[in-house]
Amino acid sequence: MSVDIEKILQDNQVLKTGHFLLSSGLHSDKYFEKFRILENPNLVQIFCQMITNHFYNKDITIVCGPTTGGIIIAYEVARQMGIGVIVDRCGLVTKTKDFFLLDTEVDYFACYQKVIENFPPEKCPLCAAKVPLEIPGRSGK
């Protein structure tokens, strides 16, 4: 069964279309509200199943996730794989990654990939077209 990830993202207000001010100061016609996934257990399960399927035949014994949001994903992936989970409370995994990775390479995986254009404000076609600018939630960056 094929799943239309982009439609799922749009239907659940994860992938929004409009005119957005990004935290970088650039403008874009797309914005990812990633926490909408974490608010919906069914979405968490769908995306974690994709991650689990990708890593299932790898020699993985533990999943690690950051405390903010990522631990939900890490926990569900670990649950689906039947392995343990640890919490990275202070960003220590990057500092001690050799301890956790033990001579393995990092295998990155994305459930969804799309090139999203962004523009400096002075060259933004959405500004030129007078499309109202939205300022989505800030993470304090």
C-alpha cells in the first residue's frame, strides 16, 4: 500500500502553504509545523513505522532521542523494533557519539523530502505580490 506523505502532512496542517517568515529571517511559501505530528498518535505511529521499516534489518540495539519532541519518536521507534530507548537530556550524544555508535556509521533517513525555496525579504516574490506574511511559532532560536 502506497502512502501519500505530502497529502498526510497537508491534511494535518504539518506542511502549510502561504507566506512565512522563517527563523532564519528568510521567507518561504511553505512551512513545516513538525509538532502537529507529535500531537497526533496516529501520525506518530505512521512515521515511526516508516523509520522502523528502514532500520529493521540493521544491527540496532538502542534508540536515542532528545527530550523535546524527539523522545516521542525515539520511544515509538524503539517500541516497534522491540529494543531499548535512552533520552539525550543535554545534547551529549553528539559529544559522546562514539560511545553510542561503537564503530558504526550514521544512517540518515527522511520520511519525506522536498526542496523548498526560500528568499531574502528584499527578493521575495510573495512580498512583491503583497501576500500577507505569517510569523509561525518560535522556538526561541
